[in-house]
Amino acid sequence: MDAELDDSLLADARRGVDEGELAGAAALVWRRGRVEYAGAVGQRDLQTGQPATRDTVFRIASLSKPVTALAALRLHDEGRFALDEPISRVAPELARARVLPRPDAPLEQAALAGRAITFRDLLTHRAGLGYAELLTGPIAEAYAGLGPHIDNPAAPDEWIAALGELPLVDEPGRRFRYGHASDLLGFLVARLDGAPLGEVLRRRVFEPLGMVDTGFVVPADRRHRRAGLCGFDERGRLTPLTVAPGGHALAERPPDMTYESGGQGLWSTVDDFQAFASALIGDSRGARLLRPETRRLMTTNQLTAAQRDAATMFGQPLFDGHGFGMGVAVVMEPARADPSRGRGGVGTVGWPGAYGAWWQADPTNDVVMVFLCHVMADLRQMARGVGLGAWAASAGFHAAATRAFSLGALSGALSGAR
């Protein structure tokens, strides 16, 4: 790769570093079986001043969700559960789920749900579960009582029991609602496989794909490559953090902590996540993980038109141009697709992470892009425009890579011909 291209793909990220919007970032483009580009800018840790490098290990937040979905679907392929089977066989704590008449209703108005939660509901975020930050009213406060999303002192069984005491926000299967479905799915995967989730992911996903730097903790001998937590002070200046906004993640995870978040707890590198992403579009290693029909199911829209239209986050539509498969957004209309959830040919999959991580895998062009950084702004700061530089940087990387490899014209031509 020539120097001009090397500089251009991360130009927006470099500008973000210079303007104090992000500490550092790493990115990679894989095409047709080979890495075409890998680069990094800025610092991996504001406290040490060490530069970000291709092998920097970042928290990937919600990029954990599709990893958990893949592990679950491997168990499904083995006949360990059926997609439309109630989860109560594995999670009796949710056997008699109650549901609120409306999301902001008093908790005591909850009544028995019309049907049981299924594994399909968890995989497609239609289980009626939410996040405290995305809810209002009494249920938001109740969800906050479940504790931090990542470094949680509760044991998995305790957390499931606490969740089972709370009413659902929606009837199972009724609508897409972003929330703790992947966390619950991860704990059920662990119960089915008889081992902690981290061990299940290692055996069933990381080792088969050669993902040597991905896990819920960064081993001591690799911590020199770990990105430091960073966010913003009250004046909007980039600063090191000892705990992520909302208290969800700690700089140092206690060694006796057993809670492992399948929704947002993993660390990874650009090379590791490329290995995962390329598996979803038919790379040879990935082709051995799932049956072809199961991989197609994971990467094909599962939502009804009404569910796509109703899905929002922070008041904005989620799936304008997209659908949602199992753990991933799926491009259905390339011209309308928001790049933050992936924009390539029809069937491109991806899902972003709260700390600035982003990726997409495009089967039309046989291309994977991965962008990782650490920008931990809270919702109050983002409402003031603080901490948005990570999204601008990832969008700039996507646009520059699309131009550099002439992917836009190819995507449009092929998707239009389908």
C-alpha cells in the first residue's frame, strides 16, 4: 500500500487526535482473503503516552453481541436448543415472565406475558428486555439495579435471578428493543455448555478463528498493548478515566469477578475482529463454524417491516435501509443505509460499539473493514456534542476505504442487479 493511501484512510481519525476528540485508533481493511491495509494513529494510553499500534487491544463494547450470537448458533447447530424453544428450560427464572402494559407504566401493573421468551427472541432483540439508559419511568430505575453492564459484582446466576424478577418492557416477539438480550443469551450459552462464557467463546469461536487477543480480560503479558480508558472531563477535554461512564467498566477488573458480559464485555484487536467478521461472509475458517443455512439465517433480516419501522434509538430510526439478523444489522437498501451500522452491498453486516468500535463485512465485495478506538462519553456529554469524534473518525475511515478500493460503484452495480 502506498504512503498516500496509508495517510488518507485514517485522516479523519488523525484530525480527531489533533483536535482532542480521541486518544488513538487502529483500523484494517481485508479484501478477498488478504489484508490490504492496517494502520494506527495517536496514543493507546493517555497516561503512558505509548502510541496506538495495529496490535493495540481495545474494549469493543457491543461488538461482543455478534460474537455471542455466533457461539449460540454453534450450539443450535449441534441440536442443543431450537430457535423457537422457550428459554425457560435453561432459565427457569424467566418461566413466568410478566410484561408492562406500556414501557413507562408502574411495575405493579405488569401482567403475565402472552407467550414465553424464545432463543430466537434473544438473538433478534425481541425478548422485551432493555437497558436502563434507554428506558424511562420505574422500569429504568429497576434495570439500573441490575448493576454495571460490564464489570458487575453479581455472579451470573444472581444476575439472571434479579432479571427474572423484573417485568418485560414489551411482549416477547413484538418489537426490536435494544438491551440485555445478548447478556442473557451469553449466560444461557454458558449453562448449556457447562462452562463460563469466556471459556465457551475461547473453544467455540476464538481458537477456531485464530483470535489470540480476544477475551473478557487482557492477560498480564499483553497488558502493555491494552488501550487505557479515556473520556472527557466537565469542560469536554480528553482525559484518562479509572472507570467508564456509568460505572460500567473498570480500569482493572477484579480477578474474582465471574460476570462475563456477552453483550459488551470483550476486548479485541483489529486483526482478531477481522477474522471474526470475515467468517460471516464465507472465509474458509468461518465456513466450518456454522452450517451454511445457519450462517445465512444469522446474516439475513429477521424483522418484519413494521418492526424495522418502529425500531429507534435516541429518537432516531435504527433500520432505515437496514434489517437485523441475529446479532448483526443487515444492509437491505444500500443507498439508504447509515454507515454507522454498515454500508456496502446488499447483505453487508455490522454493528457498532459504544466506545467507538465499528466494523462491517460486505459479501458483495468480499471486504471487511474494522475501526477500533476508546472514546467513553456519557449520554449527557454526547447530548452537548462532546465525544462524537469517534463516530466521525469511523465514518471517515469507511468513506476513505470505500473510495480507495472503488467499493461504492461496485456495491451499487451488484446490489442493483439483484
